[in-house]
Amino acid sequence: ECRDSTAASLRELATVWHKEAQKTKDKDVYSLAQYLYKEYINKFPKEKDIYLMTFYYAELLFTLGANGETEKFCESAPIYTQVVKLDPDPKAKYLKEAAYAAVISWKNCLAIDDSGGDTAEKQRQKREELKKQKTAAKPKKDEEAPKTVELAEKPIEEKKKKMLEAFETYIKYVPAAPELVKIKWNKAYIYYEYNH
């Protein structure tokens, strides 16, 4: 009885404060609601409304990120992925939205711009660098032949690995989405960037 009462109180307070924060745009109220959601999700993971509460928690964190607390994007991304995993049925209410929001959250967390503007420039610079390395490696008369320029595989940083997982989740659970090509391109570009 005590457990049920606590769960109900946390659920009610979290959602009421969340709604209040949406109306007033008060960051302090958002912050209070986020702790209640987190506590609810951690203490009552088997409740029947855990799917909805987890989605609301991710949405709240994303809102905080959009309001200047950019580190909250890094927190919202795995929560959105958790929503997808809680109900991977293609007809699940928030499946597509949560899968895409996880990708957007990681992009915001890592400050990645996929508009293509600077990416083409980065690619051009990388090719120029390789050309210079090859030119510098050409032998002069009576010198040994140059070694080929090797592009050693670099380790992918942890946050980008998690972003790759979000891409995989999206590709797996939302295979007919209009954003799919862009998601796959971003995934491929990370591998390209790290010489994988």
C-alpha cells in the first residue's frame, strides 16, 4: 500500500509540475519535475505506465537542453532509446518519435550539423591532406620508394558510439522513415571520419 501510494504521488507530482513548467516556462519547475521522473523510473520500473513516464522524462530533458542546458541533450538521448526498447512494436505510440528524438538529441549533444555545408568542406580538406602526404612522400633521385599513406583506424569516442547505437535503433525500428537516408549517411560519415 505504501509502495503504491508513493508511486502514485511521484507520478502525479512529476506530471503536474511538468505541465506547470510547460505553461510558465519556469526552469526551476522543469528541474523539479525531472528529478521526480527520474526517481519514479528508477524505483518503479515495472509500473504499467513506465513507457509513458519514460517518454515524458525524455521530453522534459530535451526541453531543458533546448532552453540552454545543452548537457541535457546527452541525458535525453539514452532515455529516448529506452522508450523504444520498452515497446519495440511498430505500432507503439511513441516508437518513431522517440527513435528520431534519440538521434536528434545525440546530434545536439555532440554539436553535429548534418546540413552538409561544412561536411563537404571537411571532406575536401581531408583529400587535400592526403594529396600533400603523397606528394611529400615522393622519392627524389636515388632515394628509396615511399611508403604508402595509411589511414589507420582511430578509436571512436564513447558518445559517438552511443550515437551510432541510436542510428542503429532508428534504422531497425523505423525502416520506412523519410529521414532514413540522412540517418544512414550520418552513420557512414562517422565511420569515414574515424577511418573505419
